[in-house]
Amino acid sequence: MSPPGEESSGRGDDSAESGASDDSHVDPSEAFAALSDPLRVDILRALAAFHRESGPGPIGFADLRKRVDVRDSGRFRYHLNELRDHFVRKADGGYRLTHAGIEIVAAILAGTYTERGSMGPEPLDSVCSLCDASAVAVYEDGYCAVSCENDHPLFHWSVPPAAAADASLPEVVSRAELFARQAIERTLAGVCPKCSAPVDPAIVEDDAAPTPRLRARCDTCGATMAGPVGFCLLVDPAVESFYRRHDRPLDDLYVWEPAFVADDSTVSVAATDPLRVEISVTLDDETLAVSVDEAGRVSVDQSDHPSTDQSDRPSTDEPSRGSE
């Protein structure tokens, strides 16, 4: 998570002017210690509610205290100032959330740190590529997991509690797939899907897997992307167009169902230094020849099948099959 930019210079009186901090880095333990009192969390919630209603501008001290419903002005001022080094900025005679404040309130409201829920198991309209047993989904502790009745893992992805609230289990699976596709696309673009720091995606050979896999680890937050090399094709426009031309949109399939994800026999190593993988994508006796380089970049040989119309292309505007 990127550190905030210009911040208030300290925890002085409310009349003090905001200024640039001498040190933009705040120790994480100190930052989270500022959230140790429930009143401070209420202040952040009130600021977030004000921003939703009125936009990103500041709210005055008296109005903010009224929203939080604290009669003791001195007590309120003390707790507000405890938030000012990291989560709240004083500006233009009022207070507003910093970027870090917005992020932490979003996590609080989403239930990321507090909510726990579970659903399932529930069968899905899908079968395992290994044994043809029915796929079964479960949601627990913030994760959506899909396996078959014979316990072959198919898919595993995190889903924040807020995204699972008031949703059926199949809807949770759909949201997990959406998050997975977005994460794959960001990872292949060199951006951590968790904290937006730079990452280096790589296709690597794994002794524990029969075919090379997509892997990336963020050195900033520690988030890890792991999945079959076929994940790179899930978000490739030429592959998506090929499936759509054969009346089988990829969006209509679960992410673990396309043969280039489920069937290891479609994958072969064409070169090792640097690593290059070839994947055969076949539909209705027509084959799309796809190669993936060591950084996950996809190349498609268009010479053996008709060209696709531009209007048909999507707009630009562990040992599980896929995990986060």
C-alpha cells in the first residue's frame, strides 16, 4: 500500500495549519495502534459517510463531532488528533480522510478484519476434468473454494465478506472468478492486485506440477499469484474472440473449465532458455496456436484460421487449478 502524501505536521491544537511531514513513512504498528479505540473507528466511519454524501471536501470540527455524537469536545479532539498522522488530514479549516484512511475504512466496512461467514458445500453445474465428478463449492473464512466430490481442487480465491453478503453461493463463485480475472490481468501488467506495487510475473517449471505455471510474488505486501499457465489465456483478447466466434464465450465457462486451463495435454514446452510454452486451443476442429513466453506474454498465430472482426474483440475501454 502506498504511503500517504502530504500530511498534517502533528497532533497540535485544532487551529494548527496542516503541513508536510518530515517523514512520510509511518511504522505500521504505530498506525494501527491509532485504531485501538472504538471512538476513532467511529470518527473514520463518520468521515467516510460525509465523503459519500458530500464529496471529498473537508468537514468542520463541530459538524464532525455532531455526527459522531460525542458531547465532550476535549475528548473528541484528543481522539481525532490521534488519527491525524496517518488516516486523517486537516485542510481548509476541516478534516478529511487520507488515502490510507479511505483504504482502512473500506476494509472495515467490507468486513475484511471482522466478519466471518460460511456457505455450502453446494454442487455446481460443472464437472472435474480429472474424474468427471461434480464440482462442489464452499465459502469459508473469506475464501471461495471449488473442488470435486473426489476432493480434486479446482479453484480457490479470496472474496471479501461484503462481496458475499446477501449472495447465493453460485453468485459468490461468480464474484470470485471476476476477482481472479482482474487479478490475472493486473499481474500480467506487472501490478500487484493487492497493493498495486510492481510485480514480475513469470512462467516457471514446477517439479510438483506436470506443466509450467504462472507465478508472481509481491515483494511489498507478500501477495502471491499461482495458477496454470492457461490463466494467461483467460484474459487474452484473441483467445476470447476465438471462443466467441465458436459461440462459446469464455464468460459462460467457469475459469477452471477451458481445456487450456484444465487439460495438461494441451500444454507443451517449446523452449527452455528462455522458457516458452505452446498451448493448442481447439474448438470444432479448428485450432488456435498460442505461445506464452517466460513473462506470461501471449502470442497467437492467426495464420491458420480466419481473421476476427474488430467488433468481435472485447473492449480495451497450490496444487489447485488457481489460487490467490
